[in-house]
Amino acid sequence: MTMPSILLIVENNNLNQANSLASHLTLEESQLVQAHTIETAKEQTSLLWPNLILLHLHQWDIDVLQLQQTLNQLNLNLPWVIVGEESQSLISSNAHVSWVTPNNVSQLNEVVVQALDKQANRFVRFRQIVLDCQNREVLQRETSHSLTPKEFRLLHLLLTRPDQILTRKEIMQHVWQTDYMGDTRTLDVHVRWLRKKIEDNPARPDYLKTVRGEGYIFVTRSLRQPRETAAAVPTEPVE
């Protein structure tokens, strides 16, 4: 399952469109988001959990070290691509940085694609829900939550098989590696915990729904859609 990537471009707001990095990227299935100050870069990173930070130093005297230290407070450990003259004194020693020569469009796209490929399976995204498979955390709107190993495996299973009914047996096999079905209350408990972390109203879930007599489904389409959609299955209130 291929996930769209999000690139945060941090560059001078005074650049014209022709000089902006956004005009030179030839990426498919990627969302480009721009920030022009350290604070807005932190805000966008916290809100979106981008796959990559793309910093443009052209005609800009930004404090790169302060920018990195500010974003490092979020503990995402994201890779960076910096367009500018290489200088190790500008960056922190533990940063994952690739440098690109200014005005080299082909190198820019090549380096960005390589960096994104390394992050290809890190984030699973659906609307305001983002699952970080590296740090085992979930972002719901602007709030992040740590996940237990079982919570992570359960949410990853549901998000990567959207609109599919997953039986209790399937889930127990995948998450708990067991065929024992004598007591699956632990599954129900983990579902309740996840709902508290990803639903606006856990008592009336929009996404993680119970399918009566079968199991659970992560709904990405409206229940009002035609019967043939997987989301249009009989669900029941939260246990």
C-alpha cells in the first residue's frame, strides 16, 4: 500500500515563484507544504508529520541550527535536504542531511526521491490520522499519542486494510499470534484504547467500528454510500 508523502519546504517568503523549490520538484503523489519562519516550520511539522524537511538557503540568512534544534524538540528525527553551499558548521551533528547544489534541478529531484524512498513505509495517513511506524505513535489532529506494541500492530492492520471487515480470529492471529478464541476481551479493551486516541468521540466512533457478529472495520467511506461498498455493513454501538 503506497502512502502519499508530505514535503515541508522551508524557504524565504520573498522568493518569486520561479525561484521557489516548489516550482522545480517533479514528484507524483506528494503534497508540498511551505513555511517561511522557524515558528511556522515547527507548527506545520507538528501538525502534519512530514516525510522530509526541504530547506532552501537561497537569498536567506536563516539560523539553520536554531531551526533544526526547534524541530528536534518534536522528536520525529526527520531527514533533511538542504539546497545551498555545503557547510557542516550550519547543522547539528546528529542530523540526517543531504546537500544539493543550488540551481541543479535534476540533482534536487534525485536526492529528494532517494530521501523519500527511505521514508516510504514510515507513515500511514488517513485524513487527520497519521501513524508513525518508526516511533510507534499516532497523530490525531494536533495531538500525538504513544502506542503499546499491540495497539500499534492493531491500528496498523486496520489502517492498511481500510473498509475491510476483519474477523476477531484474523485480528487475534495477526496481533496476538494466537488461534485461541476462548477469550477475546483483550481485543475489545485494545479497541477501546485506540478509539480514545483516534476518535473525536470514542463513544460514537467514525472510523473504528464494530461489525456485529464478525469483528471490526476501519471505515474510510460514508455509511450512506451504496450497499456494495465495504463500509455499508451493519455496525453496532460501542461495547
